[in-house]
Amino acid sequence: MKTYKLLLLSLSVIIIVSCSSKKDNSYDDVSQKVSDAQAGINKVTVAELKEIQNHNGDYKIIDCREKEEFIDGHIPGAINIPRGLLEFSSKISNRRETIYIYSQTVDRASLACPTLKLLKYRKVFLIDGGWEEWSMAFPKLIEKGDGNAGSRVAPIVEESGGCG
């Protein structure tokens, strides 16, 4: 009988402690949620991303804006996966691959990064400044359309002279 009482008391204490330690996930506004999400995010600048694109490697660039925004212009080689569909997309599957993600500024991408981490993607980076920063820094490096060709732009093949 003493064992049951001790066990019941122990379980009660565990339940009370676990219930009281839950984090309040409510926010006064979206900026608070974005700020909270950015706490554990690794970031790269648009200049660092441009340098990364100059080298080979296994990575994907994800544009988490809506399709219409993507069609109007995006970072070369980016694939479009809107924020609301990220968890369900089959466009990314290699959890070991490095992922660079952006949105118009950083808000949607900041919320997408923790989501990818929860889905066990190990190397997720926020492109700081997002599309706005990229389009201002590299106006000649903008792709348009819905190509979704993959994570890299196809190399430009110079035509040779010759007899043809």
C-alpha cells in the first residue's frame, strides 16, 4: 500500500511539473513570433550566397514566397516552395543537403527555418535581407518565370566558331 501511495505521489509531482513548464506560444503580434523564430537561425548575407553559388556543392536555394512573386523574379537556381506548402513538398528530401531559404524580406523564411529544423534538416540557413536585398545588390542576377530548374543555374555554354 505504501508503494502505491509513493508511486501515486511521484506521478502527481511529475504531471504537475511537466504541465507548469510548458512554454506559452502566444504572441502579441507577428513581429514577436518572427523575432522568436530567428533566435536559433544561422544566416548568410546575399554576398555570401553569391560566393557560395560560384562553387560546386550539394545545396538548394528555396524561395518561400508565393508562386506569383517567384515568377516576377527570383534568385537564379532557386526553387519555389511557398511557406504554407513547405512541410508537404517533395522538392526537397535530402536532409543532409544544405538549404538556403529566403522570402521577400525575412519574415516568412524566418518562420520556415525552424519548421525545416523540426523536420530534421540539419543545415538550414536564412538568406538575410531576402529577395529585397538580393534584387538591390545583384539586379543583373535575377531569373524570371516559373522554371524551378533545380538548385543551380545551367552553365552557359559558349558557342564555338567553326564551320557550322
